[in-house]
Amino acid sequence: MSGRFANLMKDLDSLLDGESAADDATSERSALFRVDGVGFAIAHGNAPADVLTVYCNFGTLAEPDSGRLLQLLKANLFLASSCAGSYGIEPESGSILYMFHAPLPGLTAIDLHKALRHAAAQAMAWRQDQTPQ
């Protein structure tokens, strides 16, 4: 695990104070966390070397729309621009993912934690909207 990435993940885990997912899920280039009940995967090395890729699991669609919509969401995930967030669908599980990049240089665990909490709040709001009334 690169020094900066390893230290950032360790600091983030400390900030989460036991809320994170299983420590054995952390590898040299990725880590899994749970923030405010929402799952995140953080990868290092899938994009330019000094960039983290963060995936936030928004959950599944309550009632999937047409196949065309699902195809567009799949494409959207892989065609995201380097600095903007993007939504997509994880093909295996059907979960909606929000993906964004964060530059590693200068990134602190506090800044990353704020970004994860913001994304978690958006995911929880989206899930609430998906719940049948």
C-alpha cells in the first residue's frame, strides 16, 4: 500500500471510530468503509497515480425502468470525467453507484470524511425516495 494512501486510510478509519467495514477488506490499493450506514469503496491506482476513486453505494432501483436507462447508467459510470462525480450501475448487483475522484496530494482524512458524509447523506435521501409510500 502506498505510504500516503495507507496513512490516509488509517487516519480515516480512526475518524470513523469503529464505523468502518471489516479491516481485512483493505488491500494495497483499495479499502472498504461504511459511513452513516452507507457502503464506500476507495481505490488508489485505478486512475492517475495521485488520484483516489471513491465509489458510494446508493442502493438498488425500486422499480428498474427500461433497459436503455440501465445501459446509459452503466456507460455513465465508466465515461465519467476525471474531476466530476458520476452515477452508474454495478452490473453484477444492480446497485446504483456514485463515483468521484479525489486528488491524493494534500487530501486529509478530515476532508475525505466530509466528502464521504456528504455522499452518504445524498445516498440516504435517494434511498428514502425509493421507498414505496
